[in-house]
Amino acid sequence: MTVVLTTDVTFGDCDPAGIVFYPNVFRWLDAAFHKLLRPLGGHHGICKELGSAGLGLVDAQAHFRSAIRDGDVLDVSVSIAEWSRRSVTLVYEGRVGTRLAFEAREVRCLFIRENGGIVAGDISGLRDKLEKTK
């Protein structure tokens, strides 16, 4: 399953050099992830259904391949690369037309409250829900 988030890059997304300020890439990754969840009731609905405190980020990496500038139309695709018992690994590509702008990877966990803290719980409930939407 792949979901694509399309965004118009604006002047406000850019740094003084005229290229996208890198934290905005991570903002778009997060937005693409949440678009993936939307058909399932969104982040809040999924967490409520699965008894989770949140679907949190535990690792993120990005490799910037070419500049993104004001006026570009950016397509950010997200797909699931791997499941483990307590995490999901997502892969992203950012493209302006056919040009690769960045590649990224995130690891997310389904956090639950346990023994007065928050820990990564079994993520199979999310996996089951996502696999049914294929």
C-alpha cells in the first residue's frame, strides 16, 4: 500500500538560500503518515480503538538528493517496508515531477501506558487494520 501526499512548496517553506528548510521535509513525512491513517479513523481514532497513547516516532532519517524550491509541486509517497512485533518501518520518497528530491525512513511504535510509564506495545492491531485497507 502506498499513499501520496501532494503539496505546493511556498516561499515560507524555504530558507534564505531559497531551498526548502529541512525541518519542513520531516513535517511532510509526518503529514503523509497521517494521510495513511485517515481511512482508518485517523491517529486519534486508531489510538482510541487500540487503547494506545499514540503512534510515536522512535527513529527518522532523510537523505536529500536534490533541492526543493518555492513553486515546486512535491509528491511525498509513503509505504510500509517492514513490521516487527512492536514497530513498523515506513519508507518515503519525495519527488518533484520525476526528479528525486529525498528518500526517508521512519520507525514508529504503538505506545501504551503500562506500570506508570509509556512503552511500545504490540502493533499487530494496527497491522491488521492497514492490511484490510489494501
